[in-house]
Amino acid sequence: MTGRRDALLVLLRIAFRNLAASKVRTSIIGAIVLGGAFLVVLGLSLLDSIDRGMRTSIQGSLGGQLQVYDARSEDSLELYGGLRGESLLEPIEDFAKVKQVLSAVPNVETVVPMGIDQAMVATGNVFDVALERLRADVRRVEGGDRTPEALRGYEARKAHVRRMVGLLRDELGQARSIADLEGRDAEDRRREWADLTRAADDAFWAGFDRDRYGNLEFLENRIAKLSMDGGFTFIRYVGTDVDAFFRAFQLAQVAEGEMIPRGRRGILVGKQYAEEWLKLRNARRLDQIKEARDRRGRRIADDEELQRWVRENRAGLKDILLQLDPIQAEEATARLRRALGPAAAAEALPALLARLFDADDASFDARYRIFYDQLAPLLRLYVINVGDTITIKAPAKSGYFNSVNVKVYGFIQFRQIEKSGIAGMMSVMDLQSFRDLYGYMTRERAAEIEAIKRSVGATDLARDDAEAALFGGGGGALEGESRAARIDEARLLADRRADRPAEDLSARTYSQEEIDRGVALNAALILRDPARLRETMRDVQAASDRAGLHLKVIDWQQASGLVGQFVTLLRVILYSAVVIFFAIALVIINNAMVMATLQRVKEIGTLRAIGAQRRFVLAMMLVEIASVGLAFGLAGAGLGGLGVWAVRAAGGIPATSDLLNFLFSGPALMPTLGGGSVAVSIVVVVVVSVLSGFYPALLAMRVTPVEAMATED
């Protein structure tokens, strides 16, 4: 044992003496090893941090640790959408059974039902909003409220709608100058223009008070639809057990409004979706400019995109002017004159708005505050607001469109990834409304079908008896006399309403049993111990197979689709770069060691002559190169750790896109140095060093004393 230790000490002394004697060679090899270790440590630290961030984003927003869906589905589950849109999944017909079976798996804590899809939302337009306000004033006046305040408000709303009709007529008049007025829809176009001309005429408004409700219906049914603003927008949502969803996904929070009451119908609209698609365009552009300046250091003076947004805000005043009735316009004018100073004291509202939006880097922050403090309270910033009831339409399984009316209880966002459109565009709807929207059977629908069957006397028939029941049986000829009769639709509908009183589904509270019993498209599984994910996957699949549920179990990364594969792609790129780097390094180090070995033939031969064995020479050469790898590998790992610290000290790597915000699980990536990345880097550089020095060591081992003595300097 002592002899081996002495031999090792001799090897180390010789190795370090030789390294010190060949400073140039050692420096070249060391620099390569140092660079490789730095690359591995910094790259793996960044990748591990991205992996943690993505895991947090996916597991905390929609994915959970595991997902299950029907194995017979046409597509694979992709929570955030794929290249072909939403996944086409076979429905899980009885979620209650799935929940019961999977909840019994030891490591499963929660099973959350889900159904992800897109639908259309009727958003209306500014004309609809103005007419709705006018109708409220009409009800107030018709109800006997003749106070000066009520009459002033009514006249102001009426003047507002009249001005909007005039603007709409001018707008469509310009469109008619380039439209084909003799085409297929020529008759419709002429009728619409006649209606608009009537609504803009002084006589219509002079006689408006003679039939307020009739004239309102004319405006609502014949004029509002001509406005080219608003209409429909698409919304992406998840139908779920809302209470279970918020318990399972800790990143979810209500940003504005309130939670959907337990067991009730309703929707929480994605906050980022509302900002991007539902917000007043002028306000949205202001937000975008502020974010670009504050988070990314961009300046209006030298950024063409920010300058374009400023120009669009300055020119695009129509949406704001259409919203303000005369009373609001007067108030807005007074507020802006006070806020913008003496230079704006005599300006009208359009000029004041243009001045407000004509901002540069020096004035932008002040103008931004003026807009939100003074003007925004007078405006409807979002086309859908908390407390509204919205109509959502989607194609059902039958191919026809279904619609549901749901109340907007609030806006939802996911902490840390509020700015990411990947998760921020997602809205959350109750499971009962989701089932109604897509034609999946619910208790109400089943009861409705049963009531219809009873009202018409329908009975269940065997297939073989259907023909006889329809066309008669028993051999007797059916004879009768037909007679014409008018269908009393009012009586039939009255009888139907008497048989089944209408129920306000929005006010109904559903039990947990009712929520669970029915259809879901997929389900998220939250685990007690996420470290046992693979083991739990096998247990869940086994439980599903035993119960005949026909479920496929996938982990969170696979369920996230293309988003989840991004880190895998980054890892492949890093590993490829490392392999290429070390392949080149191996060749360079090998050549350097071969040249060094040829220069040391006499020295090696002398060692052999005084009794050194071949194994000793081989070990000497390998210890030399391994020492270089270890020493400079440690130095490179240290530099890598310093690089990680420098990135953190600089505030991290900023997320400059929605995808990066989601992957980083925040506005910036803050990498951490892990012991694993340091260990991997040391092992890799030492192994590569030893491999690159192995061939030169073999050459040195084969040198004989005779060859060494015959070699001349």
C-alpha cells in the first residue's frame, strides 16, 4: 500500500514538473478545457433554470403533473394548442367514475375535469352601448321621472345617438362611393341606406318622443347592425370545476372582480386576452408604449414602432369621441383643459385629445397619468366588463351552433406569467356551461328531452317494431280524412311554459355530484409527491386499465405540446454544441500531446532505462493530462459560476416575447448554479482530456531505451 502511494506521489511530481516546464502547451490545452467547462456549467445552469420555469408555468396554470384523456381520441392532447388548432379528443363520458378510480391511486391528490376549446363571443359595438344607455333613460322618463337631472341625461343621450347616426351615415356614404351598388345585395343596400337616411333626418328626431320605444327598436334592429365596429371575437377557455381548478393551480388568481360562486355558472375572462383584444385601442397603445419604455428601454425618439403608435393614437380619436355623450364630452373637455395647462385652455375636445396623445419621451409619463386619471373614468375601456352577461357560441356535436349566456364574474391571470399570451389568453368557464355549449348531456338537457317526449306521447320502440308503429300493422287498412287547420302557436307555447316553468340557470347552485356527473375531455392530476411522477404514471395507467376506462396517461411536458418540446430542443442544441466543441478540443489536445510526446522521447527512454515499466509511463502521461483537465476544469466551472452570478446581478435575461415569459415563468430568467452542472462539467472535461491523451500515452509507452538513446537532439 505504501509503495503504491509513493509511486503516485512520484507520478504527480513528474506530471506537475512537466506541466510547469511546458507552459505554452499547458496553456493551450488548459484554455480549451477551461472554455469547455465554462460552456457546460453556464449552459446547463441556464437550461435547468428554463426547465424549472417551464415546469412552474405549465404545472401551475393548466397541466398539473399528469393529464389523462380518452385513448381512442383522434389527436394527442395539447393543452396550449397545436399546429392544427385545438386537439380533437373523444369525450370522457362519465367523469365521476374516472375521478373515483384515479383518486384511489396512492399518490394522486386531486383530479380536475377539463375541456379546452375556442368559441365566439358577441361583443357588440359602441352603437349598442349608446342605445342601451338611451333605453335606460327612456325607461326612467316613461316611468314618470321628470326631474331636471333625468331630462337632461335623456336629452344628452339622445343627442349622442343622433350624432353617432350622422357619423355612421358619413362613413357608409364614403363606402358607397367605392362599393358595387348593383350587385346581388343591391336591394338590401338600398333599404339599409334608406333606413339610415331616415334615422339621420331632422324629422325623425323631432318626432322621437311620440313613440320612444318604437323608435328605439328601429335604431336597435335596423341601424346598429350597420356599424362596422365590434361584432364577434374568438375566446379560448377551459371548462372546469372552478373551485377544484383554483385549489389545484396555485398560479391562478382573480385579477379583477370576484370568484365564480361555488357551484354557479359563469366565466372568468383571461386578463391578458382582455388587454389584447377587448380594450380600447388608444388605451392599449398607451400601455404598449409604456411597457416598451419601462421594461425594454426603448425610446420614442428613435423607435419607429413607438412613433407609429403615437401617430395612430393622435389620429384615431373616433372610438373615444363616439363613446362620450354631450355631458361626458363637456366634463372631459374641462378635465383635459385643467390637466394640459394654459396652452390648451381654449381648445375643443378633438384638439385636446390630439394634444394628449402627441407625447414624446419627456412628456409621455405625465400624459399617461392624465389619460388614466382624468379621461379613463369617463370611458368604457373594455367591450366586456365585470358584471356583464355575454353570449358565447360554438358548434355542437350535431354540427349546429349552440349558445350559452354566462355572467362575467372577473378577469383571471396567472401569477408570474401575467404578460404571457400562452396562458394569459385562457379564460375559465364553469363545467355545466361547457357541456351545454357543446351539446354534451347534462341533467337539465336530459329532463328537457324527457319532458318533450311526454308532451308528444313518444314511447321507446324496438327496431323491429318501428315500421309497424309508423305505417300501421295488424293487416287493417288505415283510412282517414285530412283537413286543414291553423296551428295555434301561442296556445302550444303557453301549454309548454305551464308544463315546465323556465329556470334561471345562472342563479342555480349545482352540487358537487352534479358537477362531477357528466362529460369532460381531459383531466389534470395533481400529485402529493411530484418526484414520484413516473411511478404514479404507471399506477394510474394500471388503475385505468383495470377499471376499463380507456384512458391514456401523459406527463405535463408531453401534454404541453410544442411548448413543452422547446426545452428539449434547447437541450439538443446545447448538447450538440458541447459535442462539437469537445470533438474539436479532443483533436487539438491529441495533436498537442502527440507533439509533446515526440519531443520527450529521450526523457521517456531514460526513464525506461532506469527501470520504469510501460504501465508507469502510461500512467505518467495520463496523470499529466488528467491534472490539466481537473485544474482548468475547476477554473472553468468557477468562471461558469461567476457568469451565472453576473447574469443574476444584471437582473437576469429579459423575456422579450410571450414564449420566453412563459418559459422563464416571469419577466426575466434568473439562473441558479446547481451542483449537478458543476459535477457534469468536471467529469466531461476530465474524460475528454484523458481520452485525448490516451493515444499519445500509448506512443510513449512503446518507446524503448535503445530508440531513446539513438535519438539525437
